[in-house]
Amino acid sequence: MKKITLPLKDEDIKNLKAGESVLLSGALITGRDAAHKRLFELAEKGESLPVDIAGETIYYVGPAPAKPGYAVGPAGPTSSYRMDKYTPKLLDMGLKGMIGKGIRNSEVKEAIVRNRAVYFAAIGGAAALIAKSIKKTEPICYEDLGTESIRRYYVEDFPCVVAVDCNGNDVYDK
């Protein structure tokens, strides 16, 4: 299993292959549908975003409330296709990695290749296990969205699989 420290470096991304298991440690951001829509709409208007996404990895998650001793509650991945209409624009703005579950459309895969980025799949149904790898969380913006707000997570050995690598190889293609 490959260990990677976030933020992702171009060399890290270049060496990742679809199907590889990885453990991510470091800082990432979170966001789901509503947050993506807001970021996309600002970008379309040419306005600055409330978070600098250049070089970031975003985890598609809306966790449950935290239990005592944990930074977050169960924090399983959201179905990534829900962000597909916004993702190419964000990748073109410098987003380097995404974590979710399920397939991505062809436009997203083309944007991954064009921008030398990567899409990781987290394990659906393992929300409580994933929460153990999230050590700290801080609000960034859109707090009115509750658990779907954009937050900074500090993770340690966050388990995932390279689903689409920077060459467009996709574990979901059969």
C-alpha cells in the first residue's frame, strides 16, 4: 500500500496507477453538491472563491455528528457523479484530487487527464472506519450548509483506491 502526504505533488500524481491502494495523510477540503454549485457559480461569474482550490484534494462527504473523542461522526463518501457537472471547471482552476465513490463521466475523466489530476474512491459502507482517520476538522466556508459545508480535514492514513489516474485509466471501465 502506497502512503502519500497531502497536498498532492505532481510527482505523486504521475506515479499513481488506477487500482492502487493508498493511504493519504495531511490536509484536504470537503464539499458536496450544494458547495460545488456555489463554487461553480462564482467561478462562472469570474468572481474569487472563498477557498483557494489550487493544489487541493476535495473529499465528497457530509458526515454525521461527531461522537465524543472523534473529530467527526461516520464520514463515508458521497456518490461522485453528483459533482460531475461542476468538476471540470474546478479541475481547470487547479483542483488536483477528488475522493468519492462511483464512476465519473467522460468530461470529468478528460479534465483529469488535461489537468494531470487524480480521482480516488473511498470505501462505501466504511464510514465509521474512515472517521477514525480524520484527526481534526476546521470550518472554511458555507457553514449554513451544516455538515455539507466546506471544511478542512486533517487526516492520517485515510484509506482509498486510485479510481481514475492522470492518464485516464479507470477502475470502473470493464
